[in-house]
Amino acid sequence: MASTFVLGLVVGSFLNVCIFRLPWGRSIVRPGSHCPSCNKSIAWFDNIPVLSWLVLRGRCRHCSTTISFRYPGIELLTGALFALVYWIEVELSLQWVPGGPDPNATTVHWRYLYHLFLLCALIVATFIDFDYQVIPDSVTIPGMMIGLVLGCAIGQVHLIPAWIVPSALERLYIPPWFSAHPHVHGLIASAAGLVVGGGLVWLVRAVGYLVLRKEAMGFGDVTLMAMIGSFVGWQAAVLTFFFAPFFGVAVGMVQWLLHGESRFAYGPYLSLAALAVVLAWKPVWEWAAPIFGLLMLYPWLLPTLLVLGLGLLATMLVGGRVVRAAIGRITAVTAPDATEEAADPTADSPPAEPRPDSPLPEPDGPKDKDDDIASGENPLAGA
């Protein structure tokens, strides 16, 4: 397991490059590692994950520009997750459920590798969304392709078959051709997850636009959820979609009520929910299997629940608008009349200074890389 942690450190160093180059549409291969402050190339011994940052005390060797702790932090996070996923999937085999692929040594190692691609894409998408509230297609589209291609090529990496129906209440019925044609089934499972995952978020986005007359979720969330579904299948994609709000709703409500800001990065919570579903798949599926069994036995339940869920969402969005409007009216009534005070020529008070927290114009795109130097960000990460 120590080797997987070291591998994660190395991969995390590369993910730092992706996180800080992809939002600008820059190549993740060229130019080589260099400091944008002094433009000096970075030697290999200054590029060792975590260790080089410690040796250099968080500064560039040539110009002493500060390197943010976020960079070794992402490397450590990636290493820890690589080791954690290996421990759960390979050493403990905690993801096997009745009806899933045979948990032999070959299968669990292939599925571990498969999930590492998903994990890397989630880390990159999460930190880019935190920084810019955007998820580039250069992260999600290649991720979808990898999910589909490897799902078909390996054929035994799905968490649960694409079609599984309880028979006689206790036994499971799985179409026999799934086992006879594992590669075809792998492609079907990935494609179904892609369509269902992306479709759910797209429907929420459409309902939000009809109610609020503005985007409730960005299209990057649609492609991110489609990418997640291509790796985990449609059942796990549905569970991820419904678990994500529990991770993100508290943060979003606080931000909305305190600052009036209705936009926040939702991608990180989709990513966190996907990771939780994959790592805790066995207890999650034991809880969810009866629900999915009913959906399979009575297909009309699925569109009914979908309509009810979208109706509830629309009601919540309308209620949110009413609450926000009421808060705005109360604030307007209780605020002092600043117009009359400003018009009083006898006022002795000095002119009001601009508020330090007054909003600034939004940038047209991701900030220039040189701005990272002044803000304490690592100038070496995009190298």
C-alpha cells in the first residue's frame, strides 16, 4: 500500500499542472516546468513531490517567490486517496455485492486502476471548480471516453450489472448474456451511466431555468455527472446525484442567506458524493437494492418519481425566491435612509469611504498566471 501512496504523490504533482493549466487552455506537456516569476527552468531535484517543497521551504530556488502549500497539499491528498482506494477495493474487497463481478485478484486490480482514472479526473474538476466555478470540457470529455473505452475493454469493472431484477424476493435475476459477453455489457453499463448521470443534472438545470429564468446549474455539472456515470454505472450515478445535495446544500444556503450569492461550485460535492458511493458501495447498495428492485419490477415508478422530484424541486426554487424577496424587503425597511443624510449640507461627517467588501468587477476569465505570485499562489504549479 505504501507504493500506491508514492504513486499518488507523483500523479498528484501532474494533477497540479492540469489544475492550473487547463482553465487557460494551455498544454499540460509544454513548456516544461519553470518559474513564471524569474522564468528559470526547474531542475528535476526541485520537482520531487512534497520533499522539494519542504527542502526549499516553500520558495523558488532562484527568485525566492513563495510557493503555496496547496501544491504539496494536493499531492498528499492524491497519495492518501490512492492508498485508501487500494485498501478498500483490493486488500479488503469491500465493494463486492451479490450480482457484481467475481472479486478475484485480476478483477479487483483492474477495477482499482479503472477507478484511479475517475479519481484523478474528480480531483482536477473539483479544484478548478472551486477556483473559477467552471469545469472545462478538457477534463470531462476525455474522462467520459476513458470510462466508455476501458469499461468495454476490461468488461469486469462495473459495480453492479446494468440490469438486475429481484426474483422470488430473495434471488437476483441477471440476464445470462451479460456473463457471455462481458465487453458488450461493460460498454452498455458505462453508456447507461453516462446518459442517466448527465440526464439527471440536465433535467434539474432545465427546471431551474424555467423557474428562475437563469441557470440553476452549469453545463459543466452536466458533463461531470455524465463522466461519473460512465465509470460507476447508472445505479451508482443516481445515488451520487441524490447524495450530493447533502454535501453541498448547507454551504450553498449559508452563502445565499449571508451574501445573497446564489452561485457556488457544485462540482466538488458531486465529486465527493461519487467518491463516497464508490468507497462505501457495499452498504450503500444493500440499502438501495430494494428500491432499485421495485423500479425494475414496476418500470412506471421511475417516471412517476422523476416527475414528483422535479415538481418538488420547482416548488423549492419558487419558495426560495419568495424567502429571498421577503428578506430583501425587510432589509430595505430597516436600513437607514442614506439618501437624506447625503443631501444634508450641514452634515459634519466626512465623505463615506468605499467599503472594503464592495464587489469588484468579475474577470473575463481565469486570472493571469502572474497574479498567483502576488496572491501567494505557487508560481511553479503551471510549469
